[in-house]
Amino acid sequence: MIVGLYMPGDSTIHNVSAALKLIVMFAIGTVLVFLDGLVPLAILVIGIGFVFTSVAGLGAGRLWSATRPLLIWLAIIAATQIWIADGEAAIGVIFRLVALVWTAALVTFSTRLTDMADVIARLCLPLRPLGVSPDRVAFLIALTIRLIPAVFETVREVRDVQRARGLERAYLAAFVPVLTRVLGQADVLSDALVARGFDRWDTQ
Amino acid sequence: MIELDHVTVRFQDRIILDDISISLTEHRIGVIGDNGSGKSTFARLLNGLLLPDQGDVTVNDFDTRADGKMVRSQVGFLFQNPDNQIVMPTVAEDLALGLKPLNLSKDEQAHRVTDVLERFALAHLVDRSAHLLSGGEKQLVALAGVMVTEPDILICDEPTTLLDRRNATHVMRLIADLPCQVIVVTHHVEHLNDFDRVLVIGNGRVSHDGPPQDTIPQYLETLA
């Protein structure tokens, strides 16, 4: 099963243009580099969390699901920072990373992939004289983002099959079936795209 | 109209379809046959997804080998597994995606999407995640994704295989009622009773060809 990331809604954040959301995201990323002191960083993190859960109405559960995969990396980075610097530096890095991930999650959950692709296509317009098709580039990026969860789903399915057959820890043995399935899915997807007319894009 | 002229398809040393010549002009045509008989290969020839090793396939006088893109602009294709056909995250986005190659205005795109959503009673799913829908709903979205481009001909490759009986009947009824020419490959022969013509494919050839009242019993007899 291929799962999308966009969560439908009618909040102010959902209704802001994708271009503005991306600009704000890059602005926050830049501000985070220069922002100094734990208190301003903490305020920024709390603010982003508030916008995510309340203004965009995406809820605390989704915020947690966006944060959870980060925990192991945060722990490693914090330990490294404590070792080479001090606790304050570790907390600062954690705040920055959490702020970045939450901002990216906010944009991803509140923006349709097609709206994001339209922005990418507009950004690629100057490359048209060089023979680059902005629509194709945008579609390629959107499709790539779109299919990342599909690969994870394939890994989960293969692991389930292996566990059902008693292969509990055969992580390496999962590689070939996962690769085979992903290549097979790519083959079928390319047929489906051709059948839907994508081979005549930009050629009419 | 689709015409196959002495079409042969091979896979390595095996002949999948053997010297088939046939004209497909009826409104609703069913294609049945055993697993591995070449039904899906036959279907994929009709919109140029697969090219014959020998012979020609023409659709409305366009050759699938020389004018494949033109053929596919007139022939829609519905796959067995809608998960392989639905590309974008939400229903509305996926329907709109099919219109991208047509270079329509935003207004015309929105109009077509709204129209097809209403026609297939999918308006309530417009912002839902397409891949989290039920099997029946997904197949309807996939069908709507093809029909939004308004093809002259629709090819369906086992569109009900993954569906329960209720959803299979519903999807097949919608397909059979479409105004365009419809060619359906299926194992569910009971859905073809009202069709205009049924082809039976066996051993790489069209073994039976005629109205469903004749061909379906003939096919079922071969299974006994």
C-alpha cells in the first residue's frame, strides 16, 4: 500500500500558498542557524508546535509520529555534543533539529503534493531553454517523495512474510526480495504512467 | 475500431499469441480464457503497451508501432490492481494528474475532475488518501482516473479480480454502461452475459468468437 503524506484540512495553514510555505520554511531554517540562546530557540520550537497542532489542526499524535523516528538520532547527536562540548550545546542542537523537522512536517502535511510540484515547476522555468522540462522535473520529484513510503511498505511486507516463515532476524535475506519487488513495482508503475499518457507529455 | 492483422507475440521461445487477425468494432467486448492463455498480452497489444513481434495492430487507423502515443491518447487502460495505477496521494490529485498531458486550462481540468467524481459517485472521497480507500473504491478511482481523459476506447485487464462479489458487480455495471467502446479481460464470465461479443483465447489463438450466449457455454464446456 502506498500512503500519502498530505492531510486534508481547511486551516489557515492549509490555505496558504505552497510557495509561501516553502519560503517560510527556508526562512526558519536560516533563522535557526543564527538564533542564539536556549530561550529563543525554545520559544520558536513551542511556537512551531503550537502552529502544527492547533493552527493547522494536525494534532499532537501526528506531531509525535513526525518526531519519533528522530529520537534515536537526537540521542546520538546529544551524546556527541555533550562529549565534545556541553549540555547547553546539546540542547541547542536538539531544539534546532526538532524545529526544522516540525516545520518540514507542517509543510508536508498541509500541502498537496501537486501544489508543491507546481512550485518546483515554476522554479525550474529558467532551465527550459537548456532543454529541461519543468513539469517533468516537478513530477519526478513529487513521484519520488510519493514513493518513499511505498518502499518502506514493501520492506514491511517482506519482513512479515519472512517472520511468518520463521526467519525472525534474516535482515540481509530481505534485501533481494525487496529489491525484486521494488523493481517490479517500478515496471508496473511505468506501464501505468505510459497508459495514462505520460509518454506524450510536452510532445504535443 | 481496433484491428489486429496477423499478430504474433513471442516471449523467448514461447509463442504467446499466434497469428491473430480480428476486427473489434462492437460496443462491449469480453475476453476470457485460462491463466497464461495470453489474455493480458492481447489486452496490452490494444493500446501499444506491448508491440507485436509480427503483424500490426491499428486503432482508429493509427498503428500502435508507429503512432503509439496517438493510440494511447484514444485508448484508456484499467489495470487489475488499482494500487499500481493510482499514483498521487489524494483522489482529486490523482484524477487531475491524468489530465496533465492534455495541456488543458485549470478551469477545464477542474470541470472534468468534478464531472467524473459526480459520475462515479466519488465526490465524498475527493480529498481522501487514495491508497487508504477500500478495494472497490480504489478501483472506481482508477476507473475515474482513466475516464477523466475521455478516451474513445477503454481496455480493462481483469478489473474485478481483487474485488468482492458486490464491488465486482458494481464496477462491471459501471464499465458496461460507459458510452465508449469497452474491452474487458476477465475470469468472471457471469459479468459478460449482456456484452455484444465474447472472445475466448486459448493456446495463443482466438478459439471461440461470438455472442456471449454461444461462446461462454463453449468455454465452460472446455473446463469440464
